[in-house]
Amino acid sequence: MVALLAAAIMLTTASVAWAHVVVSPKEAAPANQYQKFAVSVPTKKDIPTTKISVEVPEGFAVTCVQPMPRWQHEFEKNQGVIKAITWSGGKTAPEEFQEFTLQAKTPKDTGEYAWKACQTIEDGSVVP
């Protein structure tokens, strides 16, 4: 489931997750500003993906998600702060991908931040 300075301060997000789950953009700018992020989830097995869970890196403040047809989202919160998002109820067929979009305020500090994801397949297997 990650350069730092240019014309503006850049934040780097690592897309550390299984099966090429990717969080983009890889660089978010500037620090302490609102940014749209996309979580791209391909189905790599011969059976559909039915759930995706994403942990929000420390310092990011998720404010909302874009609704997805046939998918429901659920937030895991700690003291009112969204720590993880799970999308379920839909299906992404083999050789297809789904893109889940969220808005978050970027951290005040620049650096590398890892997004972790778990993908659930229709047979019940979970792949981190």
C-alpha cells in the first residue's frame, strides 16, 4: 500500500496494497489543503470483488466519499475522525476495475504516507 518540494509543498502517498490497488494522485499538493483521492481496485481473480476496505493514513482528514451505484460505504471512526472506509454490496467482475473517490484534507507535515487496503473476493477470501 507514498517528492516533497516544487513550486508548492507536495505530499507523497504510497499505494501499498494487493493486486495493484492504487491510491492516486501519488503526490498531493499543497499541505493542509483539500484534495480528491481515487482508490482504483482491479479484480485479479476469476471471481468478482465484493468489498474493499481502506485505512486512512494518520494526518489525513477524510471529509466525504462519492456515492457509487450498487455500493454502500461505511466509515470506521475514532473520536469522530474517519480512520477507515469500507465499500461493499456491489460487485466488480473479473478483468474489470472500480474506482472509489474520496475527499480529504492533506496532512500539515510533508512526507510519505501509506494507504493500506484489503480486498474481499466473492468466495470470501480476503487479500491484504
